[in-house]
Amino acid sequence: MDLVNLWPLLGIGVVMLGFLLKFNPVLVVLVAGIITGLAALMPIREILAQLGEGFLKTRTLPVILLLPLAVIGLAERHGLKQQAQNFIKNLKGATVGRLLTVYLAARESTAALGLTSLGGHPQMVRPLLAPMAEALAEQRWPSIPERIREKVKAMAAATDNIGLFFGEDIFVAFGAIVLMHTFLRESGIETNPLHIALWGIPTALCAFAIHAYRLRQMDQMLRRLQAQAASVEVNSTTSAASPATKSGDQA
């Protein structure tokens, strides 16, 4: 029985440790690749050749990633965030949970059609969704604490993640479905990729229902915390006014 060399898995530990210590991501990945190659007993020349080949294959990736960020940054500089907040404040009956539930349905539906680029953290959550959710929270609770504000932003990001993750599993040309189809075929099990994709629908519906319930609970939490903060403020105002009234009566 041949022994499996597990030492190349050290590269995973290097990546985790580097990201945990907040080192430069490019340097972390480069060091992890070199360590993985050395642990796999690859010659240093072959390691460098593999790194160079990988760089050549992805040399256009920075342009694809940085160009949308530049456009979004320019739009934010010209008031995109403020316009989004002003728009959402004019909608009657809108809450943080309802807004994010609508976005979850849209994100999951478009991802199921393969349109995964219509949302995302840099192009949708950061400039639009998070400011709109934050504006709704401030509208109901003007003195909202920073901790709750960050929780609202985090829930907006989580909504995008969940919608994308479970929605794209329904798209028949998604890489995971192709991988499962190929693996099952190599194992002697004939399947239809469309059949695999259709079985992702119940999971996506369950994920939508569970996260929509979590968003509803967040609305209830915001109302409860706001009521508690208002009660504390009224009590503190009453307590501050009582000594002044007593001193006036004594005079």
C-alpha cells in the first residue's frame, strides 16, 4: 500500500496563519506555494516555472477586479451613497429586514440564472445595499449604537453571500454541478446535470426561508433595543429633573 504524502498540506496552514496575522496576501500565497512545492519534493526550478505560468494565466485578473472598483469609487465620490440613503428613506413601511429579504430573493433568482455578477460585495453591498439598510436603521433609531450599525452592515453582506451560494447551485452550468456530474460518471453512476441542478431548488428555498426568518428576527431585535434605549433615556431625564424639582420646592 502506497503511503500518501501529507506534507504539502502545510501550504494550507501557511495561508491560514498569514491571513490570521494580516500579512500581505500576495506574499502569503507566494510563500505557501513555495512551501507546498518543496513539501511535494518538486525541484525549485519547477516550482518557479509553475508560479510563473500561473501568473501569466491570470495577468488580466487585476484589471478585471480593479476597474469596477474604480468606477464604484468614482460614483461614491459623486454622492451614490447619499442618493441611495435618501431614496430608501422615502419608502413607507420599509425596514432593514424587508429590504434585505427582497434583495435575497433577487440575488438568489439571478444567481440561479447564472447572472452571478449582478451582485457582490464591492459592486452592490458596499455602495448601495449596506448604506440603504443603515439608513433604514437610522430612520427608526437616530441614535443607533455603532455596534448595532456594524451588525446591520454584516447582515447585508451575509444576505449577498447566502443568495449567491445557494442560488448558483441551481444553474446547470455551475462548476460544482459539472464537478459532481463528472465525479459520478467516473464512479459508474450516470446522471443528468439538469437533474442535479433541480435538486438544488429545495435547498435554495430552505435557505431563503431560514435567512428571511433571521432577517425578521433582526427587525424585532432592532425594535426591542430601540424601545429599551428610549425607556432608559426617559428614565434618565426624569431622574435628572427630580432633584431640580425638589430643590425648587424647598426654596
